[in-house]
Amino acid sequence: MGPRSRETWAQRLGAFRASPSAFMAGPEGEDLGCDLLSELRSEKLSEQTKVSLLALSLEYPAQLWPDTAAAEAAATSLLDTLVLLPPRPSALRRPLLLAATTALATGDALGPTSAASLRLLPLLLGLACGSDLGRGFGPASEQRSLQATACECLRELESCKPGLLGGRLGLLRGLLGQEGPVQPLSLLLALALRNALVIQARARAGLQGLLMAGDAPTVGIPWNWALAEEGAAHLQPQAPSWPATEVQECGLAVLEPSPEEARELRAAVAQLLDTSYLLTPVAQAQLLWLLGWALRGLRGQPPVLFKPQLVRLLGTGQLTLLHAILALKAAFGEALFTAQDEALLLRRLTLAAQHPALPLSAHLFYLHCLLSFPENWPLGPTGEEAAPLLLGPRLCRGLLPSLLHDPMALLARLHLLCLLCVDDEEKEEKAQDWSPQHYLEELLAGLRQRAALDGGPRALATLCFQASYLVVRCLAMQPAVLTPLTRGLAQLYQSRPALAPHFVDLLDRVGPELGEPLRVVLRQEVVARPGKDEALCWHLQILAKVADGNAQSATLGFLRAAAARCTDWDLQQALLQVCRALLRAGVGKGLADLLQALARQLEDPDGRDRARLYYILLAHLAGPKLGVALGPSLAAPAASSLVAENQGFAAALMVQEAPAPIQLSVGPRRAEGPVPVLQLQVEVLEPVYSLELRFRVEGQLYAPLGAIHVPCLYPGRPCRPLLLPLQPRRPAPTHLDVRALYTTPSGLTRHAHLPPLLVTFADLFLPFPQSPEGDKQGFFEELWDSCLPKGAESSLWCPLGPRGLEALVSHHLEPFVVVAEPPTSYHVAIHLPPNSRLLLRLEAAQVDGVPVALRTDDWAVLPLAGDYLRGLSATV
């Protein structure tokens, strides 16, 4: 297909942007990436169209080049296109650099084995240094913008592969003092310096001269990937933030630079800070964050380096710079900020948050800074929420929440007020005329009053419950606050029962400090009402959440009165949900009569069936298993409540397959009795009850095997061997298929497949009855002669181990020896069920082996006996 026109590309790109995934799955999406790369070299498209194509590759690189190979090929093609550009000014050079960088970064193709990476990195570093790379890289007027773009590309690659530029720190530091774009170079050097320090600290290595001045990049010198490979294992990206400082600690204290390295490091940091005023506010904040967290805890690097910047920025009105100042305070604390600095910062934040013309986002930012303020000497355990010590009620009078505030601002101010209530409780400032706790109670009362208005906006009710949850989370250990809150919520429900879903959600989220008393008062409020209330559906919804084993008679009385009012399907299902909750709580007395009555009187057949099912479960299941069966249902909604109910607890009542917590193995052989018996050793990984082991043999070689029952097994407790009698119809080895049926500690019944057990030829050996006294040789000769002519005989050479024939016989054949003349001659008689025999003469033993003569009345036994005898020496 020939080159597409500008209009065709516009339509194609429009379809792609509308739905990238659908377009790539279609017929035109398969070759979109290849077509885009080829069209970049077409002379029929304008540079503006090509810039649009490159913009697409920057926005959707993962869709265009979904794997590493495709990303590598795309980056190679983009670099080839860049080299082929004519020397005149072009708008394509910077987008091509960005597109090649993005392809390698997003496709995870950046590495020492990538040919495109080995081309791109020296090119970017050369452009960042302002080196003359030839006429193909544009005129001198374009070099400054290319230099800035190259720095941005290198910073992106350093972010993706920390330590990539660790070996070029000296070179980058030298560039910062030359003419060139200050901001890209500063951010690049700061990021590379921070990554190198953290990687070397975690690898417990020194700086190794990384900050020494370096030469300009030379073509042909291989790139050093050592630090980048260390960074992949030791460093993860971090967002610029200051909370949880202990979690983000870099561990730089283990890094011990030499005096010369410490001097070079201080000089590099000072050089970056001295030029920071030339950067934009966002870039300055990023630079300060990188340097602050890079030097935190590093020996020989006093935080006083940041003092000039602190003096310059302490009065800033830029939010990003204020955020950076707070990050420095979190990093260095009292080592950089005095108590006067801390008081000034708090006062600035407090006054700024009260500015009437402040946008909502800025207002929330200042409040967040106050709530998360990093103090020099915080009291209390690490991570505990508390208001700053210097932030007293008098200073915060202008930050108190009001019903007129925006909901988000009100919640943020309420959070601060809750923290002040904690301090007020601790300081016992009860002699003051104004109390934060009293103000909080009045505010919550006003929120509840607005939420109780019939027909009021839903947002007012939502705000009331959000505020209540926030108060419980902050003041859970203060009964003086929770008691009036509980009473107020009960009055709110009494005024507006339609808020029942909000109460259910609140009960799900709060802890027992508020949850338990709120459940009690809500249950009392509901059951005290007659069943004729128009808000019956809301009462049933609340009762399904709060019903338990307490106040059973009152709850059942309310349900009996409400049953007559439940005429439609929704009310009947809500009533049965309450019955379900009572079942789970173990309520039995009186509930069975109610369920029987519901099964008779409910009009809807679905409701009657469900009530009848609950009655059957109550009558036939014990308490623990009933609770499991009626646990939270994960079933999808169904058209019938009974179907949904069955789907919900079928897993609890049916025997389902599960991974076996049982390990079964064959123990030592028992050569006694009328039939061969396997001794089974069993171990469990968790308690198992009512264990039943079932065995099955493929084919007709064995008669059906009986099951083995074990009452209970516990991990770590010894269990006596389990005996499994075998009933072979032919003397041959086999595999037993094993299944286990057992009960878990939670009362669920499960079944599992266990690994098959091997029944060997030797497991079938049984001794003959005792020979007549004094005539053992004659007894053996009689057996020997009886095998022919119907049977078969053979002879073989049995290798012996270093311990000789006597050890072999005692270890394997001792129960079956009839005549013994140790250590050179043994006569062995083996009974093979059901009615076969195997006779062995082991005579004239030598050092390395013994000749064995075999006779049997079953010719099919000969190959099995031969294999068995040849394998004996390896086991002795």
C-alpha cells in the first residue's frame, strides 16, 4: 500500500484516539506502528503531520509497541530517521528524540544488550554536553533546545533505570557551570546524584570518585551499566512527600565518604542550590526534595547548606515551594529549623488558610499541611495523629468549621478540631470559657439537624455521616464525645428513618467504641415502634444489621407484629433477612415458631419457600455449621431470593474439593498374617476430623479395598500406623488411587485427591506356615519339587554389596528363610497371595555376588522376581 495522505492519517488517528484498544484489535491496528514509522520518512507528508504522528507515539507507546522486541525496533527506526534528517532547521528532531526515549523506557528495552540503547545514550549525552555531532543535528540556533530536550530524555531514562548516569556525575557537574539550559541540567544532576548516593549506600560502597570531573563523551567507549544494575535491586521510585519519614529513610548513614569525596559532594550540592533561583517554582521544589532526601542522614553533610534557600523561601507564596520547605523540615527537623522557624511556619499556614479569597484547592492544601505538620519534637508514639504543639485553640479560632463551609473544607477543619479536642482532653483546660469539645458537639448537632429535614438534599445527610465517622476515628477513646454522638444519631434515625442505608454503612466502618452502643440504641428504637409504622422497610433494614442474641423476645415480638404488614415481596425479603441475622446469632427459641408461621402465611411463594428453608436449617444444623452456612453470600444476584440463598450457602453445605492438608506414605512392611497389609503413615498440616480414606485399584488385579476411618488428627501429634489389608487376585505390583473425605475445624466437609501409593512386589510377600520340627530341609525340598512340572524355574546372578550375603538376607528375606547355613547358603520360601509360591536357593556366595536358583508354580512371577533380586544389592 502506498503512502497515505494527510486526510487519511487524520481519520485513522481519530479512530485510534476514540478507542485505542478496539482499534488495535481490529484489522487496521496490526500495522499501525510500522506504518507510522515508515511514514516518518515519506517526503509527501508535511512536518506538521509527522509531528502529529510522533505525538501519537508519545501518548500511546505501549499500544503501538507492546513488547520489548517491538520497542527496540521502533527506537532503532526512530534513530535512523533522526540521522537522515537534512541539516536545515527541523521541527522533528526533538520529537524524534523524545519518541525514541519513550519507546525504550515503556517497552522495558533499555539495557546493555539493546543496540538502540547503546546508540541513544551517547547521542543524548553528547547533545546535553553541547558537542558537535555533525551537520545532521541541525544548525547552531537549534542546539540549545536540543540540549534541553536531551537532558529531559536522560532524566526520564535515569528515573526508569536508577544509576544509569552514576558514572557521569562529574561530567554533568562540569556542564552546570557552562552556558546551557540551567533547569534541565540541574534536575538531571540532582536526580542522578540522589540515585547514586542511595544505591551506593544500600550496596555499602563508597562514592568511588563518581563526582570527579569527567571528560566529554567519546564515540566507541562502552557505557558503564554497573551502577544501574545495582539500582534495579536496591532502589524504587519515591514520590515527593514528607509524611512517614521513617518508612522512606534511605539508609545513607552507612555511607562514609572520604574527606575529599565529602568536599566534592558539598560543592556539588552548593552549586545546585546556588543556581536554583533560576528555576521555575515547580522545578525548585523538585530540586530541593531530591537534594534534601539524598543528603538526609549522610555523614559529613550538614543541613546548613540549605539555610540560604530556607531564608529565601520561608516567605514564599508558591504552594509548591512551601511544600518543598515542609519536606526539608521533615527530613532535617531541628538540625535545620529552629523553634522560631517552626512557629513562623505554623503561623503562616494558619493565617493563609483563613484568607477569604483563597481557592478551595489552596485552602485544603494549607489545612493538609497543618494536619500533617512535621514537628521538630513531636509527642506521642510515631504515626499517631496529633495537632502541632504550638498550634493552640487560640491560634485556630479562625479555622473552626462552620455549617456555611464547603463540605470538603468543613471536613478538613473538623479533622483539625478533633485533634484540638484530644489536646484539650489531655491538658484539661476546662476552666476556659471556650471548649473545643463543646463546639464540636454543637457542630455535630447542627449537621444532624440539617440531615433530619424531610426531603432535604442527600448531600447534607452524607456530610453528617462523614463528619460522624471522622469524629469516631479521631476520638474513639473519649466517651465524653461518643456518648452524646450516639444519642444524637439515635434521635436522627427517629426523625428520619429513610437514612437507614447511611446508618448501615456507618456501622460497617466504625469500631466497637461507637458500633456497639449505636447498635443497642438503634435496636431499642426499632423494636419500641409498632409494626404499623410506614417506615417499616427501613426498620427491617436496620434490624437486619443490629439484631443479635440480646433482647430476643422484643425482637421476635416486633417481627410477629410486622409480618402482618409485609404484603409485598420487598418487605417479605427484608423480614426474612432479619430472621437470617437471628439464625446467625444463634437465636433458636421462638424463632422456629415464627419461621413456621411465615412459611404458612406469606403470600409470595418465594418468601414461603425461603422461610421453610430457614426452618429446616434451624432444625437440622448445629450452631457452628449453621453460622457458616448463613455467612456472607458471594453469589451473584438471582431472580429468586431462594435461588440466591442456595447459591450463597451451597458451598458450606455441599462436599467440595479442596487442596489436601494430608500427607500419606507407606511405612515398613509387615510379613505376617493371612493377607499382605500395608502400613500407612499419615501427617496433617491442620486439624482434620472424621477422616475417611478411600482406595481404588485400576483393573481387576485386586479385589475392592475397604476404607480407613480416623476420628481426628492434629499437626505435630504422632498417629499410630493405619493398616490397609490387600486382596490381590494376581501377585503383581500396582498403584492405589487415594481420596480423602474429612471435616475442617469450621465444620465444612471437603474431599481431596492424594498422591497415588505404590504397592511393590515385595509388599505382597508372606511366609509359609512353620515347617515340621527338625525337618526344615525336607519341607523346603518338598515345596521345591512341587513347583514342577506345572511351574517354571530359572537362575540368575544377584550382585552383593560390601556387607555380603548375610546382610542382604537379614535385611530383605529373613522372615521367609527356611534353611540357613550362614554366611554362604540360604533356602527361602515365599507365599504370594492368593495361592502362588516363590522358592529361592542362594548358595556358594562369592565376594561380588551369589548365584540364585528360582522355582515358582506361576510362570508370570519369574520376571517380577528377577527384577526384585537384581535391585536388592542397591538397597543394602
